[in-house]
Amino acid sequence: MRICLLASGSKGNAVLVESGESRLLIDAGLSARELHRRLQMIQAGGEALNGILISHDHGDHCRGLGPLVRRYRLPVFVHHRTRMALPNPGRLDDCREFDEGSVFTFRDVEIETVPLTHDAAETVGYIIQTASGKVGVLTDLGCSTRLLVERYRHCRVLVLEFNHDTQMLRDGPYPWHLKQRIKASHGHLSNEQAAELLSDLAWDGLEAVFLAHLSETNNCPQRALACARQALSGQNRCSPQLVIGSQERPSLCFVAD
């Protein structure tokens, strides 16, 4: 198993999940050329990809989708409402649409889709069941629910949104309507909300947590990391590796058998 955030933030997002016979990209929010370059940076060329999963239709998650799938002739997995809302993806020859809550098998992994509250046509999170354990990808949501916690329990690796620091957002330069959108239940998780969710999802098999989708304007890595550490400090079930995603370069990779 190998997990890496190729890009993470408000300008573009992409997560590489490798396991056994499968090499999947979750979201393609950079240009196809830049995604190819970043894959090469971690010795994982685009020609070795097997498929792309799209979480929702915002440009920072699907900007490079069309050119990338045509270059490498890849299947795309996408919710049917998201497919209709994609901004000019061009020809998608192998587009495999699903409904919310769908579970399906691709190559040697099982993929579970989880509906999320976010202001897009339809937003989903993913849980990838591999022979080495579960990988949960959970970004772009405004709030957590009991059902969400139940679905994401017992992941070996979590990719979890730590979007903004509440004080930095409040005092920052964004216009009021945009601040309200980010804070809303269909917006993005604050550091504090993400930390609470992380605390709920901690268990003795959690080995890595990727802090994802940090706002460059309304957050900083040190504040996000402090909240994550605080969430984990009151328990002795696990001590996962904490990896912070970056907009400019691939993150450290989590590698495990």
C-alpha cells in the first residue's frame, strides 16, 4: 500500500492510492501535465494509473480530468449528477456512473462511496478496501454525522480535511458571504471540527492521517497540526503518522505492507 497527496488545497487536489494490482487517482484538480509531473516525482508515472475517482464537480478537484483520461485511456468513476455538472471535461470514453452510497469492485479493491454535505451537484467521499486495510478519503464537507463516523471507522489510513482556522477565517480578507459559505454545514471543516472527527475515528489500527485541503489564506500547517495532535493526545489506542498536504508539491508517502 502507498498513499500520497499529489496536491492538496484550494487550488487543486489529487490523492494517489496504490495497493496490489490497483493504482487509483482520487480527483484530478491540477492540469494533466502537472499531475503527470508530480506522479513522476514519486516514481509513479501516469501511464501506470488504472482509474480515476471524482469526488465532485468543483474545478480544484476535476480540472485536469479530461486530458488525463484521454492521454492514458483511463476509466472514470463519478456520481451521475456530478457527471452532468462537470465543467467542460470533453470526451470521456469510459465513464462509469454510480448512485450515492454505491459499493463496487474494481480490479483488486472494493470502493465504497459516502455522500457528503458540500455545495456541489453531489459530493462523495471514498473508502477503498484493499488487501492491506481501508483507506478513507474524506474532504470537502461542512459537517460530520453519526452515520459518517460509522462508515469511516477502522480505516488504516485517513485523508481528512483540515480546511480553516476559525479565527483566521473570521479575521481574514475574504468577503463576508464567502466566509459564511465556508463556515456553513455545506462548506468546509475547520481545524476544530476535523479534530473532533479525528478523535471519533481513532482506533488501534489507525496508522496514518493526511491533513488535507488546508486553506492557504485561512489556515497554516502549524495550527492544523496542533489541533490534530490535541485530538489524539487524550487516548492511547493509536499514534498515527501525521502528514500535511501541500499545494506546491507531493506530500510524504505512507507506505505499508
